Amino acid sequence: MYFNFVLLQPLIALIAGILILIMPRLLNFIVAIYLIFVGLSGLFPHFMR
């Protein structure tokens, strides 16, 4: 299955932004999860194809 990470980033950012607006206390967790996801996708790009 082909999955384009470039198309996934704006969707993740939109969902994270909405969650932060609804529940500002989630900001630390959302940023941490996003950074871990982006870091792993950069270290292991072949898993994101």
C-alpha cells in the first residue's frame, strides 16, 4: 500500500490544531507525539512508502 507522508502532514497538523483549540492542556502531548512521528519517519523513510 502506497502512503504519501507529504499528504499526511497537513492532515496531522489540522487535527492537532483542532485538538489544541478544544483542549489546550493536550499541547505538550500532541507536540511530543508529532515530533516522535516525524523523527521516526525521517530515520526510517522506507517504512513510510
